[in-house]
Amino acid sequence: MATLYVSDLDGTLLRSSEITSEYTNTVINNLTEKGMLFSYATARSLVTAKKAAGGINVKIPLIVYNGSFVVDNVTGEIMIANYFDGAVLAILDDLFAHEVYPIVYAYIDGIEKFSFVPDLCSRGMRSFLESRKGDIRTNAVAAPKDLKQGNIFYITCIDEPHKLTPLFDKYKDTCHCIYQTDIYTNEQWLEILPKSTSKSNAVKQLKKLLRCDKLIVFGDGKNDIDMFEIADEGYAVKNAHDELKEKATAVILSNDEDGVAKWIEQNYA
């Protein structure tokens, strides 16, 4: 029986320093050399995920942007993609009408970009963009209408809860929405994706691709709940959100205690 192991990154596999520890790297790499099928499913892009987890030599495809893409870890080729349809333009217009000007992720002329209007950025957006300084995907635009370019797959709003909560309530049934506080900055985020986009759908696609019979997952956030619901076993780190712990097979050591790697080291057979 082939088992697929999938871990979230931030708050789960990564320490609070936003990188994997040497211990985690060693455990995962040693076991993947022995044939363990290990991957990660993250809200991060491929660029930032590989920077944070660069010490891990994952041999199978990765899940990035909360399931927007399944990507070949070696070549960077997108194997499975989920884009918005034309209805996204009306969603953007509605955000603008509520004075929310998001970061919009899209492929523009075949090149991945994240677009934003510098003069309309919230405090939280400016902080996030500062952390991405030098990123080749950066695309500052002049006006909100310019955020509508390309094949859009991900919308990130970072703003005050009183502005974002009504938008979450409005779109949570027609889109896949992730509404949570960022674990690093404590800023409120609303992420809007196509309805079919989720970690769970991408994990199911990866499981089928690899012909695995069993799925074991690890996570810490509310955006991992759907992944836990389809898994044979789901392990929440000690620092996980209470809602995820309620869905978990068990609670393991925290991310800063290398909980995932220690569990795998003790239980992989």
C-alpha cells in the first residue's frame, strides 16, 4: 500500500523563523531517499515555498497557492492549474467599490505576476510587499483597472476586518474563500480563489497521479481543514487552530519542536 504524506508549510513544517530546521531537512530527505512519498501543500507560491523549504529535496510534485497549482518540483512545470473565469472581473469591481484594492495573482503574457496599486495599499499590504522586495513577480500598476490583466488565479486582500468580513460573507459560497489572521503579522487576510481551488482537491489530484492508497496530512490553520477531511489520518501541530485540532486524528508537537518530522521519523514504515 502506497502512502502519500502531505504537510502544510507555515506554522506546520516551518519553524517560526519561516524556514525548515536542519533536523526536519535531514529526516525528510533521508526518508524520501528510502522511498517515502512526501510533498507539501502551501498558500505560498513556488518561489517563496522553495526559499523557505529549500533544505528539503521533495521528489514529487508540490501544491502551491492553496491548491491553485500542482507543480513539478524539478522543472517548475505546472501540471494542474485552476484559474478564474470571466466572473472575476465583477468580483474585482465589487472590491474596488468597497475601497478594497487587493494583490492580484495572474499569468500575464505567460509570465506569473502579482499586481497591486502602490498608492492604494493598506498598511498590511505594504508590510507584505516589503517582505517580497526583489521578487521578480512584482508588478506595480497605476490604477485599479490594471489589476484585471491576464489569467487570474488568486486574490489577496489585507485590510481591516470591518471592510473584509462583509466581503467574505458575500463570496464564501460562490468562491473558495480563506479568512484568517496572518500568523506572522496579525493582519486580517481575505483570500479569494476559484470555487474548485482548494488544498483538498489538489491533494486528491496528486494522490491519483501517484496511485497512492492512503493519505496522511499535517497542518495548523483553518485553510487545512478541507485537507484533513479527505485524509485517512490528519495530525495537527500543538500550535494549530482549535477548529483544526477538532478534525485531527491526534495533536503532535509544535512546529518549533519539529513535530511533523518527529512524528514521521517515529511512524514511517
